[in-house]
Amino acid sequence: MNAELAFLQFLQSLHSPMLDGSMCFITRLGDSGILWVTLTAVLLVFRKTRRVGCVLAAALLIDAVLCNLLLKPLVARVRPCDILTEVQLLIPYPDDFSFPSGHTAASFASVTALWMAGKKQWAMAALPVGVLIAFSRMYLCVHYPTDILGGAILGAACGWAGAWLVKKAERRMAIPRN
């Protein structure tokens, strides 16, 4: 954990007004999964993208349950900003535990779901956004690097699981794929 704290302290040395504003904006895109939930809702509206929206919805639902309801309370990891007390938070203090990063998990669940649903170009466009959201959580000192790694792995697994569930439902209901 000392290496993680040293890395987070290094990130604190990079702060500037422009970077602070950018990172606060980027992290807000991931608050409550708002960017990914909005994308899912838009995809569900149109018949041509409804299947992709279903994969995303399944992935985000699985992610929310595993990350926020099971793993965070089970692991109960204290946030780095509680340990590095000299850090001034630029965002409201998160009201849950640190591991795994929910912002990161939702981002990587969405990227993986897009990829698994056959929208590889969309996934590649979403990936940098997800990486920036994940990085912003470390920059703002609310997650350890291992929280980010755990969130990325969990999110990718949830994206895969969402695609698997939709495919299984399609077979069971004999729904033709678009």
C-alpha cells in the first residue's frame, strides 16, 4: 500500500487549476454511472440499437449489484483521502467504501458490453473516456490504483456477463438478432 500512497502523492504534485477543473468534470461523468446510463437509455429507444442497449443495461445492472451492494461493503476499504489527510478534496466526499472503484467498473462494463455486442468502434471510442474517468478518481485521491484495477476487471467481467445473458435470453425466446 505504501507504493500506492506514494503514487497518489505524486499525482497530488501535478495539480493545477486547469487540470483540477478537467478532472472534476471528467469524474462527474461517472457519478452514478450517469454517462453510461444515459447512453444505455438512448440506445434502448431506437430499435436498431435496442439489443446493444439491452447488453449495456444488463452489464450495468450486474455491475451495480456486484460492486456497490456486495464487494464495497464486504471489503470495506478506507479511501486514500482518509489516510492522506493533507489532501484537500475537490469533489464531495464519497459516501461509500473505496474498493472496487464504481466509476471505473461502470466504465469498463460499458466498454466491454459495447465490444461484446459487436460495436467495436463504439467501444474503442468509449475506452479513452473510461480510462480518463478511472484516472480522475486517483487524481482526486478517492481511489487507490488497486481500486481502479479491481474496478476495471470487475467491469470487464460484468460487460461480458451482460452480453452472455442477453444472448442466452435471445436463444430462449428465439428472438432474431439485428
